[in-house]
Amino acid sequence: MSSHQAKKQLGQHFLHDAGIIDRIVRAVDPQPGEHIVEIGPGQGALTIPMLRRHGGLDVIEFDRDLIAGLHDISQRIAPLQIIHADVLTVDLTALAGDGRIRLIGNLPYNISSPILFHALEHADAIIDMHFMLQKEVVDRMAAGPGSKVYGRLSVMLQAYAQVQSLFKVPPGAFRPPPKVDSAVVRVIPRTAQDIAVRDRASFSRVVQAAFGQRRKTLRNALSSVCDVALMESVGIDPGDRAERIDVARFIALGNAVHESLSRV
Ligand code: SAM
């Protein structure tokens, strides 16, 4: 397996730093009976220690050249359910069956946001996710108002999940090394009762428009979405900019837009 040529188009950067791998396994802290699913097991850098500790795992790998190696790991160490597929096509709710899964993975960075939002579409079936991502993406995911990197990703994600940035990982922990720093993030989907967004489409429209022109005041950036009175009704100053508005206010505005449209 060491002869495998890393494929750039599949975001293949294989972890080899034992200390980092151990930190990830400890952050996940798998408990007996839990159903753990790994996205992109690759050559098994995380899979093997997780299997040794947990005794069983489902893995979703797209690269057919890595499947034989995963069968070998399954025979040598403990049973793996190997799903040879693009994770974006996998029905995670069906995979969870009657229970809920925990997702882990050192993700292919080129499709990390689509994977996150695909997982959130199956939020009811997911307990939590521990992912390695580009640090710059983790910073945006976890940012709060006032931060330079607070934006659409922060708001869209935090409305549906709690996000915790856990620790930074340098390029040297991977082979081949990526050009950027990485970080491990924990994402815990909110339960349906906990999600205040009443209509996904209205919320998404508000957030997209607000950050689409982040240098403009909200009065201007949101002019095609709602009027000033509606902003003021949820406590938003129309002279403010998107980067200063917290997630709760964006949700309140999305809900107000939805209600005003339902009244028409
Ligand atoms: N977990 C391994 C490690 O830490 O060394 C590999 C991580 S590597 C960054 C990303 C892995 O995701 C690769 O094994 C790659 O083949 C796989 N992958 C890429 N695109 C995928 C997709 N759409 N669905 C499932 N796996 C994918």
C-alpha cells in the first residue's frame, strides 16, 4: 500500500503523525456500542487505531485503488463495513438505521463544505462529527461576529450546529504535506427543537444577500430581500454591516421575512 500514489484530485494527504492521530482518537473518545462511520479512510491512518480501540467501523471510500487495502485491514484487525462510494451520494440516515451515527474523517479539502452540508441534511441521524479540515475553513466555521472571517459559512453552520475548533495540525503531519495548516473541528448538530430557523430558504436568502456585499450597510445589501422596518423589528440597525450581526439576529430576520411572505 505504501506504493499508492496520492491523488491530488481526491484530496489525498495521508496522516502519519502518531501523536496527532492519537489526539484525534482521544477527542472522538468512542464508547462501546457506538456506530462510527469514517469518511475517506484512505490507507487506514485513523481507521486502524479506531478499530483497535473500538472493534468495528463503517468506512466510505471513493478511490477504488484503496479498497483492497481496507479489506486487508478488515481481515487483520477487526471487521470493517466498506462502502465504496462518493460520500455525497451516501444516504447517511439509511446507514444509521434505527440509531444514530458518529462521523469522523480527515476530509478531502476540495469538497469539505459540500460534505458538511450533506451531513447536516442528515442531522437527525448524526450524534456528532470530528473532521480534519483546512484551518482557514475551521476558523470561518467557528467565527463569531466582529471577526474578520465571520461570514456566510459561520452563520449557516452555527444555526444548525454547535462548532468547536479543537486543535491545529501542521502540514508536516501528512504525506504529501498540504500547502496550508489544518485543524480538527467538532460539529454537534442541533436537535430539531433547538433549531430556531423556521424556513431554510428565507434564512439562506437573507444570509447570502447580507454577506454577498459585506462592505455595504444592511440597508443596501438587503434591499432586494426586505425593508428597513422589518430589520428594525428584529433589532437590526440597517446602518450596520453583516459582520456585526449575530446568528440569532440573522435567524430572527429570516423568520420575519418568511412570515411577511406568508402573509402576502
Ligand atoms: N483518512 C486518511 C488519512 O488520514 O490518512 C486519508 C485522508 S485523505 C485527506 C482523504 C480521503 O478521502 C482519501 O482517502 C480520498 O480517496 C477520500 N475521498 C476523496 N473524495 C471522496 C469522496 N467523494 N467520498 C469518499 N471518500 C473520498
